[in-house]
Amino acid sequence: MTTGATIVWFRQDLRIHDHAALHAAVARGVPLVLVYVLEEQGPWRAGAAMRYWLHETLAALSTDLQRHGQRLLLLRGDAQVELTRLRAACGADALYFNRRYEPHDHALDARIAQTLGARCEVRSFASHLLFEPEAVQTGTGTAYRVFTPYYRACLQLPTPRPPLPAPRRWPAPAGAPAGLALEELQLLPRIAWAGGIAARWPAGEQAAHVALDEFIDERMNDYARDRDRPSLNGTAGISPYLCVGALSARSCWHAAHQAALRERDAGRTSAAEGWTRQLIWREFAYHLLHHFPHTPDAPFRAEWQAFPWLHDDSVLRRWQRGMTGIPLVDAGMRELWHTGYMHNRVRMVVASWLCKHLGLHWLAGARWFWDTLIDADLANNTLGWQWSAGCGADAAPYFRIFNPVSQSVKFDPAGLYLRRWLPERAALDDKAIHQPGVRVSGYPEAMVDLAEGRRQALARYASLPR
Ligand SMILES: Cc1cc2nc3c(=O)[nH]c(=O)nc-3n(C[C@H](O)[C@H](O)[C@H](O)COP(=O)(O)OP(=O)(O)OC[C@H]3O[C@@H](n4cnc5c(N)ncnc54)[C@H](O)[C@@H]3O)c2cc1C
């Protein structure tokens, strides 16, 4: 029997099911210190919507842990400094945590292993992804840059292990400093603007599993048909949970594959493969972020450094506020502002409009998403924006410019999504509602003519050094 205490450092894994570090710590059988450290440095520290979401998720995790006689200790500051202090204060002989993959995390983990490793056992675990970024390699041992071969390579690897259960017998909590109250982390906004987010998104691990199960049991088989229709509840709606780790990717993967086996036994085909392919897009995003850590701030392709992006704050503000005069773009931007989320099809349209028709830098869009999304995820957001702008790995070619009106007619034919988010246009008929040229009081004229914006975008593209 080991003596001492094990510190479990919670990070982007705010759950108790399928938590590899917690599972191993419980198996050690010595008292536990469970800690979360709010780190506030760096250009990509949590945005306003994510801070709200973190507050709610930490509250839910604390409640779950209390049911098992445990306490979540909350700290704020530099993780290395705080963990070093904590280890000394509680005499822990082990520090366990799950790995993160953002650029500064590698250096941080290495520093922690070096400084704390001299005094206690430091172990990191794989728990955030299905496949570790290094585990997927081309035949020549390099990183993938194109999704389809990456996807095929993933399918050749051993199936991700099933999710770990939540611990059943918990060791006693160890004596530890009091830490901060959740309110002292000051994650909530001073002005209460998060009502729309709260109404749409219940926080925490239990809510995450309810969302996953409901999707798999009731909607996954219609995913291919409904996933691009923003007025429908056609996708899983789990990204806010995956993002803070209230849900693990393995839980999603196995739930989908078990449903597929049940369908097969009943003589039916299942849509699990189509949906789990999306989970592999998330893996691909992490693979790229790990191998190309410059990409949150700079284009994947170096030649795009010289691209003549425009900078205009007043144009950017109209896009941010959903006042561009292009109905689908404005509906999407307002959905984002009110709910902390935007449908994937609409994300592609608003991003294309910003980078191509308006010619603004993709980073201006990525930063706004970062501040307003509750699923803001550095890997996925970078992939999505670089893909939309045309400067990323396996990106949509720059000359493929979404027409937001045809997208609207195709994917929201009865204008249900537009009516929900643009009440000033709700009385227009199914045809007119899509057309920027059909004016109503209180709704602006289109900032840029569709054909002219496209022509200007292609002219800028022609200046790109090849
Ligand atoms: C410009 C832009 C920015 C984006 N920013 C983010 C972001 O910050 N955080 C984020 O989680 N996703 C981002 N996405 C990807 C995608 O829009 C969301 O993951 C998706 O809308 C989440 O909804 P869902 O859970 O219902 O997805 P489902 O369609 O049910 O898919 C299940 C899961 O697969 C993953 N997934 C699905 N599509 C993608 C994709 N295109 N790229 C990577 N992973 C994917 C997500 O983890 C998602 O939760 C962005 C896309 C674009 C075009």
C-alpha cells in the first residue's frame, strides 16, 4: 500500500467518467487532491462565452464530486507555480493529469515534469482524443495534411479503447488548502448577458450524456439527411461538452458503434460511420495543431502570409452584430451571439462571407468566434477558419466562394432559420426572405453586392504569389 496523496489536475477534462488520470489515481488507493487551475495568460486564454461555460461546468463537476465525498479545489495563476505550492502543502507523492495539445501545453507539461518530478511521481495520460497526434503517421513517418488519407489511416489503427467507468470506490480526500470559491475565479460576466446560452445549454457531465444518448437513439440515423439544415436539430449538439471535456470522444465513438451493432442485429443499416467520421475531423484538427503549432496565429501555407487582407473595424462590427444585410449571414451571427453556438453549415457561410466577399483577415473572424462560442476549441476553430479562408491544410480552394443566398435557399428552403433569428424579416414569403434585395424596415441594405464582392475576392486572390 502506497502512502502519501495523489493530486489529480483537472484541465480540459471536467468529468468523472472516462477520465484516465482520475482512474489511475483512484487505483493507487491513497487520499486524493482534486484541483483545477484557471490559467489566464496567453493570446488564446478563454473568451467571454467560454468563461461563462467554464463557470457552469466547474459548478456541475463540483456537485458531482461532492456526491462522492470529494472536493474540487480551485486555484488561479501559473499552473506550475500553483501545483508546486499545492504539492508541498499537502505532501502529495504523485501528480496525475490528462494531456492537452495546445502549443504552450507541451512546454508547460515538460516544465512540470521537470520541477515536480524531482519530488513526486508525475504521470500524464491520453484521455482527450481517440488517437494521439503522434500515433497517426504517413508511410514516410510524417504528419498528414489531407483529411481523407488521415481518416483511412485512423481506421487502420486499433479501435480506441472503450470508455473507463466512473470510479466506484473513492479514496478519502486528502487534507489540502481551502482554495478559492468558484465566484472568486470571476468567470461570470458583470452584466448578465448569458441568458440565451443558459436556456439552450444545460452544463455538466450528466447533461452531456443526455444529449449524446438522445442523439444516438433518436436522430443519428437521419444525420446524413438533416445535418446541413440549420432549422432542424439534425446534429448531435455535443461540441460544447467535448470542448471542456464534460464528455469524452471515446464515449461518443463507442456509443455510436454500439448503436450500429444493435441496428445490424435488427437487420438495419446504421449511420454511425457517417457521424463518427465527424469525430475524426476533430482528431485531424488536433493532429494539425500538434504538428503545426504556428497555425492558430499564422496561415498553414507560408505563401498566404503576403495575402492582401483588408482591415476595417466598422465592416467587422457589422458582421459581428449580424447587420451585413445578407440574411443567412446575419441569422448565423445572431444565433452565435444569443446562444454561444452556430450551426456548422452557417459557420462555413459566415466565415466565407467575412474572408472572401468582405476580404477581412480570417484571424478577425477566428477571434470573434473565440470570444463568443461556448465550444471555442483552438484546434477546431483554427481548422474551420483556415479551411474557410483557403490558407489551411486541405482547405476549400480560395476561388470556391459560397453564395450565401443559394446556400440559404438550399439549406433553409422555407426560411425557418431565417425567421427565427431575423424577426424583422419574418413576414416575408418563402422566396423573398432569402433575397438581400427585398428590403424591410429596420434591416440594412447588403454591404457588398454578391457578384461584385466575388469579383473583388478573385482579384485579391490573383495577387497571391504562387
Ligand atoms: C469557421 C468554423 C469555426 C469552427 N469553430 C469550432 C470550434 O471552435 N469548436 C468546435 O468544436 N468546432 C468548431 N467548428 C466545427 C463545427 O462547426 C462544430 O464542431 C459543430 O458545429 C458542432 O456541432 P455538433 O456537436 O452538433 O456536431 P456534429 O455534426 O454532431 O459532429 C459531432 C462532433 O464532431 C466534431 N466535428 C464536427 N464537424 C467538425 C468540423 N468541421 N471540424 C472539426 N470537428 C468537427 C465536433 O467535435 C462535433 O461535436 C468550426 C467550423 C467552422 C466552419
